[in-house]
Amino acid sequence: MHFPVEKFNLLETPFYYYDTDLLRETLRTISQETGRYSQYHVHYAVKANANPRILSIIREYDLGADCVSGGEIKAVMKAGFPADKIVFAGVGKADWEIKLGLEAGIYCFNVESIPELENIDKLAGEMGKTAPVALRINPNIDAHTHHYITTGLNENKFGISLNHFEKVLDYLPKLSHVHFKGLHFHIGSQIVDMSPFQMLCNRINEIQENLFRRGIVVDVINVGGGLGVDYQTPDQHPVPDFANYFAVFHKYLKLFSQQHLFFELGRAVVCQCGSLITRVLYVKEGENKKFAIVDAGMTDLIRPALYQAHHHIENIVSSRAIESYDVVGPICESSDCFGQNVPLSGTFRGDFIAIRSAGAYGEIMASQYNCRRLPGSHCSDEI
Ligand code: LLP
């Protein structure tokens, strides 16, 4: 990736830098690949990045939005996403959030439990509306990803278990202010091996056969998100392999001709276009290692501290010989470390460091711990 370092000199660090050409290339690829299948639609998972400029670019490519809070619904509506392209998920929707969704006329609520269903029915009744709902089913599939980001196992808090599903179906006709629109699934995130998705397709086929026996064909099957990216070598795979991903569903998932298939991709859309740019404050000699102390910390990008996540790190101004550094931030926590034994070109105070693949779950997860400022953000087409 090319970084306009001369322009960075004028900016306060740390900041997120978004390469909007790469974002657009990614979005074009998604449009092209979903264009092969008339029933496929992508809803961008806003939780990955809700930067207004990023949202408005995504909107240009006609994606819908997958929201998990009232705040996200407001953010996407402000960015111009039409309400009928919004789906609203989450295990704990508050009344004001449900009312906001009903008022706006969103496409559907992805419902995770009977008590939630009852509450939505009650609120919709009070407002004189009918709430479109999809039931989120926990398909009990192991996505073999980090345990903090796996969601489709029985032991996770998400969705309705397969054992309870029949009970929910029997109960649905008793609720007069909800309209049963679809089934929702999500098995986890950062999935790079396609076999869990294949297993998901098989599980959905079984469920659909059972529903068909009961005379039910839903409008929508929503398979969630989860497609992973290459954190190790981002320049080799700047755009994830969407063709292969959609082809798995085409090959293994049986859809009725009138059904729509929704995807909720977050990371795969925005991850590779973003980098966290930080300046080296000090280079400190340790006992037998060197520390590059940078002005970004875990408050700006929490993924390494929280998930032991790997991000490729590079010195974007030095062309000196490679040396090994622990790249650490200024926060008073030992976990405030972006990488150990990172090979960097000889590094000095003032150098710019890029922490790559930070477009997803980066800026949006920033905090003000230690009373720090939130990181800035700049898009390549604006600086
Ligand atoms: N749909 C649902 C219901 C989800 O829970 C998620 C992510 C997505 C879609 C989008 O998944 P994606 O396509 O981005 O994998 N903060 C963590 C990731 C948490 C993911 C939570 N759910 C990280 O930094 O890795």
C-alpha cells in the first residue's frame, strides 16, 4: 500500500488512514460477485466501522446495513441508507431501540429469544404496527476462530437453540403484531477456511426441509458475516476472496426461487483499507531487546490486547536495515503491546509506523482510557 507520508507530516498522530481506492475496489468486487446471483444481497455489518465517510462510500454501492444498536440505525440513516435496507440484530434490544426501528420502518428485526419476541409484539401493537422479524437460530457450528468471536455454538449467548426452535414456531401464530419473515444465522468472525460455511449451508437445508413440511417458506435466509482477511500479508490479499465465498453458498445452500439470501459482512469489507498511523516517541534499549514506543495505544486499537490479534506492522519512512522491536504504546497496562519481535527497518524517534489491516474493529472500538484523545481519521481522497 502506498502512504502519502509527506502529507502525514502535517497531521496529528495517531490517526486512522483509509485508502478509499481500495475500499471502492473491494465494494466493486462485492457488487460484481453478488451480481452473479440474483437472490444475494450484502448488508454491511456497521459494527466493524461506522466512520461517516466510510458509511457514505459503502452506501454508494447499494449495500444494505446490518445494525446492532439504535445508535447504528441513526448513523446509517444519516449516511443515507434507506430504512428498508436495514436489519437490526442483537441479544439485548432496548425498548427505545425497537421503537426507533419500528418508527423508521426497517426491513426486519433479527430476534434472539421468546421474551424479546413478546416485547417486540407488545411495542408494535402499541404503535399500531406489525414488526417484521427473522428468528436467529444458533446452528451449533464451530467456526474454529478465537473463542471471543465465535458465536454459533450452543454454549454462546446468541440466538435460539435448535431444540427451542420448534417451540418458538408453535408460539409465533399467537403473536398478532409480528410477521415471520426469515431465518438468521451467524457462526463467528475471521473465518478463512470455508468448511464451517459449508456446514452452515447443510444445517440450513435441514431446517428449511422441516419448515417446508410444516408448510412454511420464509422470504429471507440471512447467513450472517464472518469472512476473514489476511492479517499476515495484507498487500498480497488486499481484497478478500469474495468469489470463492459466495460460490460456497451457491454450491451447498438450497434456496427456493422466491427467497432472498442476505450476508452481513463487516471485516471483509473494510479491514484492509484501514491502517493506524502512529509516530515513534522513543526507542528504548531493554535488557536484550529494543522497544519502539509509539504514540498509539490499546485505546486506539484494542485487538492485539483483547484477542492477541496479529497485525502487520511496518515503518513507512525508514529504509535502513531490518532490526527487531517490541512495538508498544504509552498506556499503563502490560497488554498495551502491538507486537513482539517485530522486524522493522531501523527505527528512530519521529518515524511513522503503520499498523495494517485496522479498518475493521479498530476506530470503532477506540476508548478514552487514561483520559486519552480519540484517534483522528483521514481518508486518502481527502488529504
Ligand atoms: N452479523 C452478526 C450477527 C455478527 O455478530 C457479526 C460480528 C457480523 C455479522 C459481522 O461479522 P464479520 O463479517 O465482521 O466477521 N471485534 C472482533 C469481531 C467481533 C465480531 C462480532 N460480530 C474483532 O476485532 O475481531
